[in-house]
Amino acid sequence: MEFGDAVKMVRADLNLTQKELAKRCNLSPSGLSHFESGRRPPSLKHLRNIREALGCSYDLLLDTKGTLE
């Protein structure tokens, strides 16, 4: 699973809109949209902010354990 798909999945599970998550991450909604669509990768700072706002692990967002296929 790609990063953007993982963000969308967790965001949906938390019943958050893009706008709500963007606000929690100190991002513009269009910036978050770029990450979710895969048009732009997040910086480490934005990755950290998104992970903290979603309350999930880096492994989940980045599929580092290979468990989200």
C-alpha cells in the first residue's frame, strides 16, 4: 500500500475530512491532497505531523513491515 492510500485509510477510519486532518497537521488541504494522491512525497516534518495527528505508527503509513498488501 502506498503512503497516500494508508493516510486516506486511517483518516477515513477516524472519520476525518481532508480539511480536518490538514488543520491538525498544520498543512493546507491542497498540500494534504498532494500527499494522499501521490503527486508529492511528504517531508520528514510533514510525515511526523501526519503520523501524530492520525495516532498511528510509521510502519502503518510507510508499510515498512510489508503487512498492508
